[in-house]
Amino acid sequence: MKGISLNWVVDTATNTPTLAESDLAALRSSGARMARVDLHLGGHESWSPPLIAAYRSAVHSLEAAGLQVLGLLGSGIVAGASQEKWNTNNAENGGSGWNPFLERYTSAARTVISTFPQISHWEVWNEPNAWTSHTGTVYHGGNYIYPSLYAALLGNLYPLIQSIQPSATVVTGGLFAHDNAGDLSRDNSGTRYLDSVYSLVGSPVPFDVIGMHYYIDQGGALVPEHLQPYLNMLLETISWYEHNPSRPVYITEAGWSTRSVSESVQASNLSAFYEVLNLNRFVQVRLWFQIRDNPGGSQYYGLRHADGTPKPSFAAFQAVPS
């Protein structure tokens, strides 16, 4: 299944959906079947009725356009989120493996999941393995959350989500895979972090699907021989812990910015990316980031320019089987 990672679909300052009718028309004509949305508070202190109404409107519009919705439960579902708060008491540095922020996150997740019964796919956290610097076992930057805390969070959330939505699909936070200027290692593939989480959660695992984000060969043409080894590492990790390769994978983000590559290279990379994925059937969902450029966020990964005019990648995406 192909789709689009939209991320923010509500202006939280005004409590209004940001998807224009032209965006919805583009999604329909693209052949996308799933859209990922980031449900976050913005500057709100709580999930107020006006904010909830705005998200409901956005989700309804996507469903009316024929798309399933995948809801991202990032750290932003909690007011005042900070890395210092969510990483307090991590076991890697001698802590208990739980903290008050994760308690608040669990409570907020209960509210969000109960409020949006029409969303049946839930992604827990965004790029939990992404960091910018570390000294020994102390990590900083990105959305990094220590494996001990993330494993505990999954262990708490999975039965909670099942109790609210028994048929829901729980997806691990999209693990960030990159090549760091050509370094195709297990660390950069996201599989070493996944290995740590697997070793901590036990069996049965508290998730249904593994989420991945692939951002490799970002400065030029995608080399298929760079992507396939990362997929092999992922399959090997799943097989090691589950003794078979049956655990599905959703790629909930992937893309190339046209600030880093030409529009024609973006289009050819998209085609090459999906061609590789079509050879790896355990990857069941493949979401491109994003439908339209967002200059305000310095994001130029869109299949269309900010004004809605299509890039060559839009036609390339349309050609990908749904």
C-alpha cells in the first residue's frame, strides 16, 4: 500500500485544518491509500474541544478522499514535552526505567485514541532512535528516547490501545535510517536500536508492525544496492527474535528534498525506491514525505510545490502501484 506522510494537518494556533481542497484532490489523483498525520497539541495545554474538532474535520476529509489514516502519537501529545523529561530515569544510566512524563504520555494517548475511533493505525513515537550527539551512554538531540524507556512505554501502551480499539494496529515509532555520508552500518540502519528494544520487551512483543523512516543517498541518486542491505538487516533482526520473517513493516516516512537534489532526480529516486520495495513484500505500507512543500518548515520533500503545482515526482508517484 502506498500513501503520503502529511504530518501536521491542523494549525493549532487557530484550530483550523490546513488541508486545502487542492491537497485532497491531489491525494485522490495520486492513488495514495493511506495518510499519516501527527496529532499534537502545539501551544495548547490540553486536548480542548476546539482542537479536537479541528483534527476530526481533517481526519474526516482524508477518509472522504478514500484514505486510511495512520495517527502519530509523538511526544507532542503532551504539553511541555522535552527530551530531559521523557528520558528521566532511563535504565541505561542507572534509573528505574519509568518516569512521570511517560505516565502523562500514556494518559494523553488514552484520550487521543478514545477520541478518534476512526483511526485504526497508531504509531508510537517518532524516530525514537534519532540523536545528534552522545558521550558514552548519554544521548542528546532528535527525538531520542532510551530503549529501556521506549520498551516500557510500548509494554504499557499496547494493552491500553487494545482495550480501547481491539482491532487497532500498533506501529513502533518510525526508526530513522540514514547512511551518514555512505556509512551503511547497523547503527545507521536503525536495526541496532530495534535489537535493543526487542531484547527488552520480551515475548509476545507489544506491537503489531515495525515502523521505519528511510533517508539515504540524500545528496544525489539513490543507489538500490544501498537500500537493499538495510532491508536485509531489518529482516534479519525480525527473524532473529521472532524465528520467522512474518512481522510486517510500514515505512512511514521516506523522501528527497528538492533543495538537495533536482526535481528530476527526486522523481527518479522515488521510482527506484518503490521498485526496491516491491521486491520486499514484508514492507506492507510505503509512505512518501510529503504531498506539498512546506516552506515555513523549510521542507521541500513534496510531490508538489507549495502553490500546488506538480513536480515530476507527482507523476512518478502516480505510476507506483497502489
